[in-house]
Amino acid sequence: MKLRNLLFCLCSIVTLTSSAIEPVAQLFIAMPDSLVPSIEVNRRKDLIDLMHAGQKAEIVTKLGGKAEMTLLQDSLLSIDLSKRSKMEIRWYDTTGNDTIIAFVNTVYAPAGDSRIRFFDTAWKELPASERIRQIRREEFFQFPDSLTKAKKEDLLRPVDIFLVKYNFATDGSLCARQSWANYLDKELFNRIEPYLQDSIILHWDGKRFK
């Protein structure tokens, strides 16, 4: 009888613990392997457990490298997948009383470049064009009115590759940062730097980032 009571208590604790983990952590556990092939499901659970225990949340990946969860909140998590890549997941409520998942994967080679994708809670991909407005490279430049059109075109010419890093802020906004400093040689970057702004902030309006 005592053993039965003990087993019942243990099962109750496991159930409560499972239901109490952050919603974004539950989504992370359930996400398809194709989106995070280097971290199997059990290792994802280990990362969450280590964060809850207040320990360094680091595991060995399938590739033999190390991944570390650096942030875990109810709606947001961030993981350094390796020294050259990271991922972030955040969920958002929509005006239609649905929930969507925003997933950012950033690769550093060495300039950072992100890809942002959107999913429903069953991890079915949604069209990104419907969830975020396209940022143009020109938006990162602040040219004075006195600058000629030819000069502007000359300054834009070196940034032929659009390199942007996305990061979620804790208030739910999305920060887009240009990373040309790690792509262009120093002389070229010094030419355009006086006209550059570091970041552009996009805000979620219940339907899309704009």
C-alpha cells in the first residue's frame, strides 16, 4: 500500500512538472528534428532541466560540438548551436486568437546572417511574407539631403549582399541588425559607416511584424 502511494506521488510530481514548463520549452521539445538536427529530443529536455536547475545549460550535440541554452522565458528561448550558429524561438498571439511560432536561425561566416521562418503550433510552416515586412538594404542608410544620387549609389554598391541578424527583444519586438562590418574590408566599411544605422526595430501588431 505504501509503495502504491509512493508511486502515485511520483507520477503526480512528474505530471505537474511536465505541465509547468514554459510554453516555448514545450514547443522546443515538439519541434521537428529537421529544424534542429544536431539536438535530439532527449538532449533538448536536458537543456531545459539544466536551465531550471540554475546550471550551465550545455550539452554535446550529434555533431560532437557543444550547444548552450542562454535564455529561457515563457515565450522566448535562445540557444547557441555552435560557435558559428544560434537559434531563437518565440511565440506570438494573433488577433485571430491563434498562436504562431517565429523561428530564427543565424549563421556567422563570420558576418552574421539570419533566416526567419513562421509556423503554427503543429509546426506547419506559414508564408513568411504574410508575417513580416521585407526590409530593404537602403533602410539601414541615413543619407543627408545634400548627397547626390550618384554618391548614394556609389555608397550602396559595396553592400551587394544583404546581411541581417534578427534577435527577439524581451518586449516582443524584433531587432534587425546589419552585419556588413564583418563582410566588407575595413576601408570599404569605413566609407559607408558614417551613413549607417545599426538596427531597425519591427513591432508585432497581432498579424505581422512591421
